[in-house]
Amino acid sequence: MNAITAPPAPETSTQLSTRLSRASVKKLWNVYGDIAWPESVDIGGEWFMTPELVSLYGTPAWDALDETGRKRLSFYDLVNFFSLTLHGERPLVQGLCNQMYARQNAEVTEYIHHFLDEENKHMVMFGEFCSRYAGKVYAQKKLVVPKTYAKGEEDVTFFIKVLIVEELGDYYNVMMQRDASIAPISREINRIHHADEARHIIFGRRLLAELWNEHAPKWQPETLTGLRTWLAGYLKASWNDFYNPTAYKDAGIADAYDARQAALAAECCREHRRRVSRKLVDYFIDTGILEAEPAL
Amino acid sequence: MDDRTPILDSGILSSLDVVELVIFIESLRGEEVDVDSIEPEALLNVDSLFETFFKAFGR
């Protein structure tokens, strides 16, 4: 007769934090010494992103470019990808500071110290790539408008933002770290980022689910509706940042704004956004944070 | 709605729409907008948008 055993209890955020802290110590790296920065890169001569991940891929603007033009666009699109990730990590670092020591949970706080250290190094790394090879980090165009929150809503909102910036970016990191046809420095930065982000995503998912289960049942229906509407809009707005007309201009595309609008409306690009977002959207639906897949 | 209707306070646009608004303004002006230098009052209504982003350009 087979013995029936109870399934193992799910790991708590405290247990998870202990495990992740250990992994962070084991995989500690030095942003100032571990990356071999080439003196220069060949813009237009080599790929910097996997072509299928370039934001205009499959659109008429892409079709109109020759191979040099496409490679050039892949460079400026990578600078945009690194810039938007850097800008996404800035408020994340700010918010993580607010989370430290706030829950009287030593294990979670210890992991947040690692999280912050790693995010700071990512910003150094992205900033260095953009400044060194493009001479700039693309500016972000988001404005923060003050808002009043229900109890726990600000923390839930914060971790939703964490997951969106990290999970969308991670899809790109995983694809590009494997792509031997792109510039080695691009592969290396994507590899380094993914190695840390894998831990951050596990942590963010667990903490967000716990926060949601703690607070959402006490919220008024209008708070729930408002948060879900905001989340759908925030995800869409985060995607729109991947289509930067300034990067298109730098790549030599004359009608940069039209190219952006066409890409946002193109079915192939919409399908790409849905594919990349799928795991994240499934998580939001499984936890009950979203009720249905948002339009992208 | 008229040119003085508050576009954010009345919910016509949300803070998430501001990025698209800024990019649309850039496409009309043909040059980038420095978001860090924008005062919140610039986004109050259509009149303030025109004053801030277009009047100095004679458009």
C-alpha cells in the first residue's frame, strides 16, 4: 500500500529570503572589475539585439532598412532597452529602501540589502554601456502624479511595478544571452542581468502574492477596480517605452514618430508584446490581481 | 470641454497617458521635450500646453 504524504508547505517569504541571500553571496560580482568593456563597438556592422526583438521588427520601417540599417537600429534599440531598464530600476531602489526594516523581518531585510546592491550595480552597468558607446542614456518621459492609497495598496502597486520592469526585461535578457550572433558585450550584460533578476523575480512574486492576500480582501470594490485599471494601463505604458522615436531618429529613420505609431498598431508587434507578457499576465490572473488579460 | 478644462484632474488623461502626450507634442514640434524641466502647471489644460510647448515656437 502506498503511503499518502501531505504536500510540502509552500515556502514563506522569510524562508525564501534566506535561500536567496545565500545565493546572492555565492554569486557576488564586481561591476567595476568583472566586465571587459571593448574600446569601441561597430554600430551598423554587428547585431546588438536579436533581430526579432528589435521593436520595429516586422513593420514597414524594418522592411525598408538594409542590413546595415537594421544592425544600426539594433544598437540604438539596445541603448533604449538598457535606458528604460535603468529608469525602471531607479524608483525600484527608492521603494526597496522604504521596505527595509519595515516588516520587522530580519531575513527579508537581509535579502533586500542584496537586492539593492544588485540593482545599483545594474544601473552602473547599463549607464556605462549607454554613455560609453552612445554618449547618453535616453531620458524617460514618465511623470509621477501624487495619489492617495488604501491601506497596503501602495506596497502592492510598488511590487507590481517591480515585476513588470523585471519580467519584461528578463524575457529579452534570456533570449539575448543565448544569441551567439550578437555583440559579446551585449550578450554579457544580458547574462549578468538575468542571473540576478531570476532571484529578484522569485522574491517579488512571493512578496506580492502575500501582500495581495493580506490587503486586497479588505479593500472597497472601487479600490480593486481602480488598481486593476491602473495595472492594465501601466503594463501598456511600460510596453510603449520600448518604442522610442529618439532612438529611431538616432538610427537614421526619418519618420521616427510614424514608425513608432505603426509599430504600436502592427499585429506582429502586438503578438510579440502578448507573447513576452504571457507568463507575467498569467501570474497576475492566477493570484487574482487581474481578472482578464489586458489589451496590449 | 474647452481649452481651460483640466485634463488630468478631470480624468480626461491619466498620469500614464502623459508619456504619449509628450511624444505627441514632440512629433508636432519636431524636437524632444525635456520632461524634467516641465512644471506641473504646464499640463493643466490645452491653453497651458500651447503656452508651454508651442507659443515660443510661433506655432
